[in-house]
Amino acid sequence: MIAAMDPSSSERTAAWRDELRAMLALAWPLILANLTQQAIQATDVLLMGRLGASQLAAATLALNLTFTFNLMMLGLVIASSPMMATAVGQRFNAVRDVRRTFRAGLWLIAAMLPPYWLLLWHVGDLMRAFDESESLARQGQTFLRAYMWCTAPWLLFQLLRNFVSALERPRVVLWLSLGGIGLNALLSWSLIFGHFGVPALGLVGGGFGSTLTWLIMCGALAIVIIADRQFRRFHLFGNWWRFDRQRTVEMIRLGWPIGATMALEMGVFALAAYFMGWIGAPAVAAHAVALQLAALTFMVPLGLGQAATVRVGLALGRSDVAGVARAGWTAWVIGVGFMGAMALVMWSIPRELVSLFLKEVPANAVVISLAVSFLRVAAAFQLVDGAQVIGAGMLRGLHDTRWPLLFALVGYWVVGLGIGAWLAFAQDWKGLGIWVGLASGLAAVAALMLARWVLRGRLGLTRRAHA
């Protein structure tokens, strides 16, 4: 009897081992590309932190206003990825179909940016409406009027990235992103502090540095696509001015739940930063440092979540229920395990991590102390943050996007924001209360995502290959 069971057990072990290899092979380029692009943002925060806590706080508050809208727009652009991949998967020479999707993405970007730029041009007024100080509002507006122009090349870069990924050649994006880290560091360092004959522009230099970096990266990727034989046969930019209503509506329908979910998550973090502003500039600066460290580690489970979507979707298309389970749980265990290791690091050496962003000088003592306390909460925050983003990716592979949107609304805005505001102001926990609230919201979302995944069979999700 035992001998008869051995082959089955061996086959199951081999299947899990094969899934692990496939997951890692798919995830590592996505993870590295996410990390390198996040590192560009981290470089700006690090350099602006050298200007002082006040300047860092102003830039952070201004940037937080962009994140939510950026992610909403990005969600719409992300919809081009499965649309292009489906077309190429059905017929490798689907040149016209891919070009239609790309052109719809261009029109969406063109339509979204003008009103967005108008809003950001007056960001100082928005900051004053949130009762921020005149100094922070003025400095934030100065920075964002230089930084906001990077949104166009950034979105176009993401659209081009989706195209090369659909053709299974994403490494060009990885190499360009790696180059972008050094380029952004050099440009921002020169423009902020005044090197190589460039005047010291302070916060404005940081904004222009990011804009120039994304312009160069986007231009380089466009040149590769135009010059490469496999890419140029699609003539992506051919007849770009023609509006395709049907394809644009399809992209909006597919992309809005993704963008809304991402925006809800980032929106609660943006509002948390404004709560910090009510507490004081040191709390804002400390929040920025702790959040930047958490965002860097977040890129790993984010990439695993993206890989899980693909692997779960492939298994679902084959009607392989066991394969669906293997793909989802493999990504989840790797991601949560990694975040557990990062939690130990943050708990063990928080001061050393904070000092990477802020000099150990008397003027920064309060900010550093607050950031260390926030980072200890971020240690627990790591586990649930990884669990929720991978859970969202697993469910997205089952074509289940609307319930995760509801989970995000309840978890982030009801649980997280409610607990955070109560602890910070009613219980006088101040900034620490905000962070405990954020962790609570993420834990609620992670639990809801995981429960839906566990119940996927009973809910009929594994039968919805074409839902």
C-alpha cells in the first residue's frame, strides 16, 4: 500500500518543484524591474533628505498627492498588458490588434494628463486646504511644478513596457531601469546641490532630475522598439492620432477596477501623510523615511503577485484546479517568507536603516527617533503588506477583481483609517497611532483576500476561465 502511494507522492513533489522553478523564473525580472524603478524614487527622497527635514516634508506631502492619481491612471494603462498578450497568444502576427491597443493607451494618457497637470499646478492651494503650513505648501508647490512633467514619459514607459512584456522580452526594461537609477542619482544630485557647473536648484532640481530621467528612459525604450526587428514590425506609432473608441472603452472597462484598487491603497497612505502634517513636520519626515523603506521591500511581493496572476491564469485556462492551488500558494509562501525576513531586519537595526536617509545630527534627532518607532511597527506591517498584494495577484489570476476592490475600500478606509485616526488623535498616540492603523488595515485586507482564495472552489472562481 505504501509502495503504491510513493509514485503519487513523488509526482506531487515534482509538480510543486516545477511550479517553484516556473514561479521564480517569471518573478525575478518583474521584481528587479519594480525594485529599480522604486529605487529611482528612493534616490530622490535620500537626496532631498540631505536638504533638511522641512524640505523633505514638503516634497513628501506634494508627492503623496500624485501617487493616488498616478496609480489610477496606471491601472488603466496596465489593462493593455493582458489585451496585448491575449492578441499575441491567439495569433503571433496580430500586428494590427496590438497596435490598436497601444493606440488606445496613448489616447487615454493624452486625455488624462491635461486636467491632472492643471490640478498639480495648484497643489499649494490643496495643501493649504488640508491645513498645512504656508511654508510647506509653498515649498511643495515649487517642487511639484518641476516634478509633475515626468508623469507623461512615466506612463508612456509603462505602456511600452507592457508591449515588450507581451512579446516575452521584458529584460530590456530591466536594463533601462537599472541605468535609470544611476542617471537619476547623477542628474538630481547635480541639480539639487549644484555640480558640474549647474546652479544649485534645491527642491526644483529634484523635480527636474526625475523628469529628465523618465524622458531619457522612455525615449531609449521607444528607440529600441523602433529599431529592433521583432518590435518594429508592429509599427506601434503608426497612425497614432486615430481614435479607436471600441478599444479604448474595452481598456477602461478592464482597467478601472485595477486602478481603483491601487488608488484606494495609496490614497489611505497619502491621507496618513496629511495626518502626519497635522502632527508636525518631524512626523511627516519620519513617516517618509519609514514608508520609503517599506516601499522598497514591497517591490518583491508585488513582483510575485504579478507572477502569480500569470501562473494562476495559465492553470485556470487549462482547467487545472491543482495547478491553480500550487501557483497561488507558491507565490504566497515565497512572498510572506521574504517579508518575514525583512521584518526581522527592520526590527533589529531600525536606527541604522533610518540613518541611510537622515544624517545623525542634533537637528534631525526628533525625526530619527520617530522614524525608528515607525519602523518597528513597519516590521509587522511587512508580513500583512506582502500577504495582501500577493493575495490580490492570486485572485486577479482567477479574473476576480471587483471583490478585491471592495476589500480595499473596507480594509484601508474603514478599518485602517478609522483605527489610525482614533489612536493618533483620540488616544494621543500621534504618528505611531497612524502606523498602527495602517498595519491594521493591511491585515484586514490580507485576511479577506486569503479567505476568498481559500474558498475559491466553493465560490466557483476556478470555473471562471472567461469571466
